Amino acid sequence: MNALPDDDFVRDLLKRALDEDLGRGGDVTSHAIFAAGQCAEAAILAKEAGVLSGAWLIAPLYAMVDPAVAVESCAEDGNRLARGSCIARIRGPVRGILAGERVILNFLQRMSGIATATAALVAAVSHTDAVILDTRKTTPTLRPLERRAVRDGGGRNHRFGLYDMVLIKDTHVRASGGVANAIRAVRRSLGCPAPVAIEAEVQSYEEFLEALAEKPDRIMLDNMSCEQMGRCVDHARATGSSIELEASGNVSLETVAAIAETGVGFISSGAITHSAKALDIHLKII
């Protein structure tokens, strides 16, 4: 579940991003002001504190814009940034530096925002054994980058897509006549043991007991109160169950510590990708 974006994916993504910004005419402003051989030095700086992600894209992006632009890294992904921290220094033709400016800043701000949001949740549950997970609530086509940003923030990845793990959601449960029916149908179809992990979502203590009896690999306690989750954890421990328990729904910086203290092993948050605030980062000619 932790595969890195492959080279072909990255090249295609960067090309499409640059094409979107430069179009057929290129940077008409910079071409009008600067001569082709005019050089400059710039720094990419954090304007606020946070956790860095996306720095690995700077060099390949500028290599596509202008191979004469040199990139010197000042920080690595996963590093904590203070306000004013240098992320990278860039030297070379000023036209090339400015042509790639907005594209690389967009990537850095988005990914660093996700890493920063993830790190905040990870810190809030650090007194427990709970692991922060992402979800599939990602920007279409950017999931590999956003999942990497979650890892840079200290979180871990859930399933990548619909194909690499069975996750029986409430919609499956309702349409199949119950969570036990859904788990049994999966096992009839995929065999036992199944080639992928099986997780079942439940929304009440009664559903939890029903799912527990079927022994999936993991049970997701969805939108339950902390009291309900604690009851499920206590029952699982009392019966000696080794089934993993995951909490989901209404996870925020204000609630995550209390959720972790129920004893669940995993807490999944869609907000760290779908609602992360971009980290303020800029490029400055020096």
C-alpha cells in the first residue's frame, strides 16, 4: 500500500502541469523583460511553520523547464520548517526560474499542507499506539503524491484504490442484507484466505458483534461515539480477538486524542487530504 509514484507518472504529471501554465506562448512577461542569457539566483522559502513535502519534485520539474537551471536542496521531505526556512536554492536563467515558479509552488504548498495536517494528528495521538491513516478522499490523479505527503507527515496509507483491499462499506451492508452476509459473500467469491485483506465497516455495537463473529482482518468503527468505540475495544480484548480495529468519521484535531484513547489501533481521516490548508511557501529572487 506504500508504493511510490513511478517515473512515468511523475514525468507526465509535471509535463501536464507545465503545459497548463505555459501554454503555447510560454511566459510572455519574462520573455519581454529578460534576455535569454540573463541569470539569477532564487530561494524557495517557507512563509509559515509546517512540515515539508514535495521537495523531491523541484529538481525534475526544473530539468524539464530548462536544464541550465541548477537546484540545491536545503531541506528534505518530512523536515519541520520554521517561518523563513529555506527549502531550495535555484540558480540559472531567470526566464527558466520564473517559468517553473508557480507550478512548483502549487505542488509544494498542497503537499506540505497535507503533511502538516497529518503531523498535527500524529502528534495529538503520540501518547497512544494509534496510527493515523489517510483515505481515498484525494485530488483526482494526485493520489500518489498526496499519499506520499501523508507519510512525510508521519501517517500511514490505507488502501490505494478499490482494487487492493476489500472494504465493506455501509452501502454494501444495506444492499446485501447485513454485514455478516457481505463478509460471507466476499469469502465465497474470493476464497479463504482471500488474496487481499478484508475490512468491514460497522456503525453500532450490534453490527460490531455481527462482524466480529465473521473474523475479518479489520473492523472499521464508523461515526461511533468514544463510549461506543471503547465498548467495542473492551469486548474485543476480553474475547482475545486479534482483529484490527479502526475508527473513522468526525476525526479532527479536537477529537482525535479522545478517539485514540479508546484503544483503537488505527484512525482514518479524510480531512488530511480533502481539507488540508496549503502551507504558505514562496520563491524569492536573491
